[in-house]
Amino acid sequence: MSVREEFDAWATAGKDRGMEDRHWHTAKHVLARMPVEAGETVVDLGTGSGYALRALRERGIGRGYGLDGAPEMARNARRYTDDPAIGFLVGDFDSLPFAENSVDHVFSMEAFYYAADPHNTLREVRRILRPGGTFYCAVNYFAESESTHAWQENISVEMTLWDRPTYREAFRDAGLYVAEQDTVPDREIEIPPAEAFPTDDWESREAMVDRYRTWGTLLTVGVAP
């Protein structure tokens, strides 16, 4: 199954809103760090329901473009806002439909690892960013967060599983300076006491703490020279 087919099905089933609710726990902290200024242009890769652009518009960005590989995701996102400064595009990460040096910032939450060629995607991000522009790449699925590795079993799309040093190296290879790398914990997921385990989803409290509090979301920030 392709990325388009997989996530069209998710959107049709209403899972885009569920993704928004879960991702917001850490995405809001990542978005708060982005150095956006009034009038700037932001591209959201793997936009889903478009929640990140709606939040950034509240901070005054001038234009937001949400790109998603699933037409149903983009269609839903359009319905969730009537803001004429936000647009949604259907496309993939291999050839971003933006001119060279035309974008101030790129954001991606829980989508980068679906790229068919992640190294090429990073080169494309570098191409469209203006000098000094930033790429805020946030993922929950990465090598150090071992409890997330089983996600691949539940999705037909091949996912890229990189560790933290590999993300940094790949950013640099694409021509981006690595300004920051951090893990953003999810402190909103309630973790039951030890005597409540095992649960339907977790064998131990330690595993749940590791997933949400220790690792949470990996954020890598690249800056275009």
C-alpha cells in the first residue's frame, strides 16, 4: 500500500483528528520554539489536519502551505479552516513544489520518516529555504525510543528508523547546520501506578515512562546557511 492509500484511509476514517489530538501534546512545545516572525512563509510537510499551520497563523505568519501525500488528508484540512492565508497541496517529499529560496521555515511532525528517500527530502528542504531559514523536524519513531519500533508492524508503508546521530549527519550532508537536537517529553499522557501494569498496551510502567517521559518526541533543528 502506498503512503497515499494508507493515509487516505486514515483521513476517511477520521483518524486525522485523532492524530492531531495526540501529536499536540509535544507539537505545541516544538512550535513554540520556532523563530517565526510576522509575514513569514512556513511549509508543513505531512500536514495531516493542518493544525500546525492554524497555530502558527495565530503567531502572525503571513502564509502557510500544508503538503500531504494523501488527497483526503488535504481535503479534510481545507475544511477545518477558512483562512485564505493557508493553502493545502497534494504531493510527496521527493520533489517539493516550491521555488528555491522561497520559504522561511519548514515544519514536520510525525511525517519525515515516511519519505521514500529521506536524504533527498532534506536536500529539497535545503533548496526551498531562504538563508537563515529553519527546518523543525519532530518524530516519535526513532531508534532510541525502542517502544515505538513495533509501529512498523501496524503500517504497510516502509518507515525510516534513524538514531539521533544519523539525523544530525543527514542534516549536515544536505547542507543544513544542526542548531539543536532535543527530546520533548509528553507530560500530558497519564501514566498509571506500577500496580496497574501490565495493561492492554504496556507490559510495564517502565516501558511507558521510557516512551513518553524519557524520549517523547525527537526534535532536530536545521538552519540553512
